[in-house]
Amino acid sequence: MIIKDRMAQLVLLNDYRRQGRRVFFNRDELNLLLGIYSRKVAHAVWRDYAIDHRSNMAVFSVYRRAQEQPTFAITKVMLRGDKDPNYILLAGKRQIKSARRLPDIIELLDRQLNLVD
């Protein structure tokens, strides 16, 4: 049996990290999102939600029914060079509002904004 002696090799973690950071909703943002969601569920407007994470964005989607396309999607986007995220409210492929603060988006949804087909 032959055992090869391996020399320790220094590995820099920065070399293995992705160029873009993954974006997530923090606890305060989730509290705001789930707060508006629970109010809309209580009024029988929304019935389901989903959270998706991509390389430079996190998406909170709400549904009237679980098997439909999202009624609204709130997207948190981190663009390269930006320190603060941008929040975008989408209805289908249409952009309804863009803001630097999530409460501005939540306020719009709280004003009984409903999608008209």
C-alpha cells in the first residue's frame, strides 16, 4: 500500500464565490410581506404565496388561486454597484411601482389595489 503525502494547499474563498450575491428577504421585510398577505387572505383576496430566490433578486408572489399565474409579485433587486435594494411591484409582466423602500410598495397594496382582467 502506497500513501502519497499531500501538501496542504491554501484556498482563497473569494476565488470560489459567485460574482453576484444571492438576495434574500430579511426578517423585517418578511414581516411586512406576510402582514399584507395575511390581511388579504382574511378578506379572501389572496389564497397562496411563493418565495423565489435568484442570483440578484428575491421574489414574493401572491396568488388568487394556487394554480394560476401570480396576481402580484414583489421583487427585491440588487443591482451591481448599488448598496440598497430596489423593490418592484409587478402585475403579470407590467411594472406597477418601483421604490427604494418596501413600505412604499406595501402601502400601495394596502390601498385595495386589485388586478382588473
